[in-house]
Amino acid sequence: MQLDRHWIGSHIPHAGKMCLLDAVLSWDATRIECGTTTHRDADNPLRSHGRLGCACGVEYAAQAMAVHGALVAGRSGAPAAGYLVGLRRVLLQVARLDDIETDLFISGERISGDDMIVIYQFSVHNAQRSFLSGRATVALDAAALRRSAAGPVAP
């Protein structure tokens, strides 16, 4: 099975041009690496004032995390929506991504979590250097999280 743009678009809640990843290059139970060339697209939906700022790489990483979640869960049906609830230690090492001539690689490693919340270490890079890195906390089921925070319902 080829894990290409078509497969990715049918397994995450991002459609059309908003699906930013071209392929899953490798994955296992805790890691994923994806590749893309969409950072150079003139009609990239994240571009603003003709450029794609480095911080937009967080969305690339979030999509790689969503793909990883779908792969680990073995989902074949409709994509589930997760929610990015926190970022830590984000390091932007370039001003923009659209002027990078090489393909981008997006790596994610699930470093902890459970059925409701996961934490990933991520990086957007090429073979020579990292452009963006950090940690992301993702709520997998926001409704369950709200119910849990509210505590038990009184009789």
C-alpha cells in the first residue's frame, strides 16, 4: 500500500490544498517521517503576502501527527479530528519555508500519552538542517477531555 497524498487526504481531516503532506516515508509505533514539496506551491493556503513563514511548519507537523495517529489506530474510515492544545520549546531557525529549494521532511516522535492526550517531539527539516522543531500536545478526543475535567455528574 502506497501512503501517498491521496491516502493521507482520506485519513486526516484536511482536504484539497490544505492537505500539505505528499507521502509517508516511514513509520512505526512511535515515529513517523513524511515528505512534501507543497511549501514551494504558489497557491499554498498558508501563504500570506506571497510567503510561507516558518511558523507554518507547525501545521505540517500537526498533519504528520494526525497521519501517525491514523496509522497506529489502524483507522480506515472517516478521519478523526484531534486538537493542538499546546506547543513548547518551539525553535524557528529560518524566517520562511517557501524559499527552501529542497523537499521538506517532517518527523514526529510520540514521547508520551494515552487515549486522550499525546505529546510529540517534531521537526521540519531537510537532509542538511532543521528549520523548525518543538513539542506539541494534542487532545485526541476533546469531548471526553471536557467530560473528564467536569468530574462526575451529580445524581
